[in-house]
Amino acid sequence: MPAHRPAQRLTTSLPARRVTARAPAALGVLAAVLWLAGCASSSAPVVANTPGCLDDVAVNRLVADYNARKPAADLPTTLTSADAKCTRSKFQQRLAGQDGRLAGYKAGLTNPAVQKRFNTDQPVWGALYTSMLVGNFASVDAAFGARPLYEADLLVRVKDAAINNAKTPADVLASVDQVIPFIELPDLTVETPAKLNGTALEAINVGARLGVRGSPLMVPTDAAGRAQLLDQLRDMNVRLVDGDGAALGGGKGADVLGHPLNAVVWLAAALKADGLSLTPGQLVSLGSFSALLPPKSGLRVTVHYDGVPGLQPVTVSFR
């Protein structure tokens, strides 16, 4: 069963690398199912089963298709929020077994324009694992997933547990120590992505597949410096450009819930409701500052964060 080659351990910055898929030793269907069952990890939450939750056979098939970068069957249209959380839990258990330790979380659908695309008005969350995160200037297969996309994003790194009680962007900034440029490479996974709504997207771990990290910007330790950075993040102009500098898309910092750090306020509350919490060292993906765009072989994409001095561009190349 193909699986992504694990990335090196997370550090402050990661070197560029090629991202490919490889297969373990030949596995029969029965062996593959047993292998997936053994991949379950306590780093992913266990949620009580619900009537509409995908059963283990269906989730194992979903994971097999995910690893093969093959479109999976569309999810049932009757899926409820509770069913989605249950399915997400089973999917995450298997991802945790094959994709390394929990690195953090992603807040998805935090941009109203993207919410509209998925027929919802609510964010959703997914989990990120270490092998999903690669370094700046990474070279990635254009077909890195079944339904691959890219988007301008941003990460923050948790400094202390006070972030779990954050009510404002200022509270969040006081509890993070790094802001990190990020290009997320999600995978909508299913046969008919146009049929995905917010509930179904939640069930597939919000399409988490890969992401490219840039060089971190350290958060100022003084109140005046944090206040300035807070305004800069809200007002920044995020630009996606190709290798020739031509515009591919972008947006403003305020496009994400009025302030990008509001994504962390929402996420902390959502995790608490699910019996989880953010811990020091974890990363949080804030959501999309651009439209979801399809990659193509030969394309080089760079994201710029204009208006935030010290927040350097991040680049990915598709082959």
C-alpha cells in the first residue's frame, strides 16, 4: 500500500526536499486491513460511533485510496455533524499510525469565500501530522493527491497552554512564539469534489495532505511589538505568484474571520468542545487567504505577505 515517505523531524526550518510516494513490501488485501488497524494511535481522538458514521471497512477503503492517490467514493449525503466527527476520528487514527506524530491542527473554511464554495457558514478542523509538513522550496508531484490543490496559508506555533482560553487575536498572539509562512497542499480526495459540503470535508480531515513551511518570524516579546504585528497581520496583502512573478491569486489578512488569529480563537473553542486542547510546540494552520487552485507540472508558486516586515516568502515547485 503506497504511503508518503516520512519527513525529518520538525525543526525551526526544514530544507527543501522532493516529495514522492513509496510502497511498503507487498501487502494482500487482508494484510493491508490488518496493517491499517494496527496504525491506530492515541494521538488521534476516539469518538463514539454514530448511526451514520462510516464503518471500519469503508474507512480502511478511504485510507487505501488516500494512500494510492486514487479518488475515493463520495461520502453519503445524509452525513450529520456527529457522523462526520466519528468518521474523522477513525480516519485520523489511521493517519496517525502512518504519517508520524501529531504536529498540530488546521482550521479550515475560515474564509467566507471558501465557505461559500462548500455550502456552509462554519469553520471545521483537521489534524496535521509530521510527514505532511515539508520545507521551503520543496519539489512536489503535481499529482500529490487524488484531487490536489494549493492555497496561501499561514501557521503559528503555540507557546503556552493559555492559548486554549484565548478570546481575542491579542490573546492568541500572546500565546504563540512564531508566525510561519505556509502553502497548504490539500487533497479533496473524493470522486466528485463538487459534492463536498462542510460536513463531508470535516469527515475527510479537511483534506489535509501536505504543506510547505517557510522561515519563521519570531513574535515580539514586548507589548508594543505584538500590537504592531497584530495590526500588520490583519492588514497584510497576501499574494500568490508564479515563477515569472505573474499573479495567481491572494487576499487580505482580514479575509480570514476578520483577523487571521481569530481562526485560533475558533479552533481552541472547537477542540475544547471535543475534549482536546492545544499544547506548546504544536502548529496551527489558519486557513486560506486565496482561492483553492489546481497545481500543474512545471509550476512554481510563491506566497508573499506584504505589510509584515520579516515574514519571508515561501515557495513550492510542482513537477
